[in-house]
Amino acid sequence: MKNLFFVDMIKKVFFCNCGANLIGTDRLNDIEAYLKQMEHPYVVISDLCGCAIERKVEVNDLFVAADEALIVACYPRGVRLLLENCGIDCQSRKLSYLNFRELNNDQIFSSLSFFFAEESVNQSILEMGNASLWPSWYPVIDYSRCTACGQCADFCLFGVYQKTNNKVLVANPKGCKNNCPACARICPQIAIVFPKYEHSGAIAGSETIDEIAEQKRQNLDIDTILGSNIYKALEMRKAKRQSIIRNTAMQQAINERELALEEKTDP
């Protein structure tokens, strides 16, 4: 007989039908088909990365409504950072993760069955889509590692980051250049994660970080990207970013002026 304490507990699976094709369409379809045949509650999120920016309140509401959640997505560290961006306190909630980038489908199916082992059948299916054409490529910051040095903000040419006195923010995620993880490569604390990064490792959000190997990789990347004089290179990039911003603002002003002139000449 089921313990009455658990009768009203809501257990739900959240499945990110990833928009980055990290594991292939066939595998994603098979996972969703398995969830459907189980007849238990689940939510299909079409691109968690995009929804974590464009539908963050709705993502928060969905997770808060579940007492226990099993998340089928990519690296747990990256997923947690995305959820925290939606205002979800991952430490206080009962969340577990299945990384479809490291587990095969049979392992995922077995874990799903175990998750619902003592649950009665009561299927409800929700779908959350991300209709935007934006590829949802952007960084998330692991604040447990970040020291707010601001090197990423000085390096980025596209105004993605904003520096404050004691924190660096991803203020303009849509300004990020698609498939460019360069800021993560030079972060001295390995605190920047790109969940859609196609390779494994800390930049993709891997839970296990080989600090020595990452330091060697970072030294090589810094030499390649910035050269021997890091501070001079960062100052040059900062000046270039400011020039880009000025040119963008000037172009916007010209466009607005042209539009105003067109409206003024209309009969």
C-alpha cells in the first residue's frame, strides 16, 4: 500500500527536445515516444536554452508546480544554470538529471521507469515551444566559480556582458555571436558555460572539471586568442567594442531619421 504521505506529491519529467541537434532527431523522437507510452506526466520543452530567456516566468511556474522533477537534457551543471536564470532555486527543490549527451537511450528509459515505479498512471502532457528564430546561443555564468574579474566583458565585442562593482551579468544574451565560445575559453575561473557547445568538457557544462587540464587548455587558448600581452589585447578589444556600439547607435539614428523623413513626405 502506498504511503499516504506521497499520494499528493507531483512527480514530473521535463524533457528538453533540444534545438541544437546535440544527439540527433531520431534519439529525441524515441525518448519522447517512450515518455508517451509510459502514460505518466511529462513536459516537452522545445529548446530549454531559448525558453530560459524568452519564457522564463512560464518555465519557473512549471517547475514550481512539480514536487519532484526528473530532467532529461544535457549536462546538469548547464541545466541548473539555465533554471537559475529563470529564478528557480535548484538547491531547495527536488531535482534529478539524465544527461542524454552521456547516457544512451536504454539507460534513459530504465531511469524513467524507475522514477515512476510506484506511481499510478495519470498522464498529462504539456508542450512549451520557442517560436523565435534566434538560435539561443549564449553564455550562462557559474557564480560559484566567478570572481567578477570582468575579463569576459572586456573581451566580448558584442556587448553580451555587463560589469558592475561586484558581479558580471549576461545582460544581452541575444547579442552573442552564434557558435562563438571564445569568452569561455579565456575565463580564468572556468565559470562560463555554453549549454549548446557541441564538444564535451567544462565549457559545455560538464559536472567534472579537470582543473589542471583546463588550465593548460586555457593557457593555450589565451596565447592563441589574445597573444602574449593579455591586458593590451583586452584594452584593444574594449576600444573596438565601444567603436562598434557607437557605429550601431549612429546607424540606428540614421535609420530613424530616414523613416521620419519618409513619414513627413507621405501625402
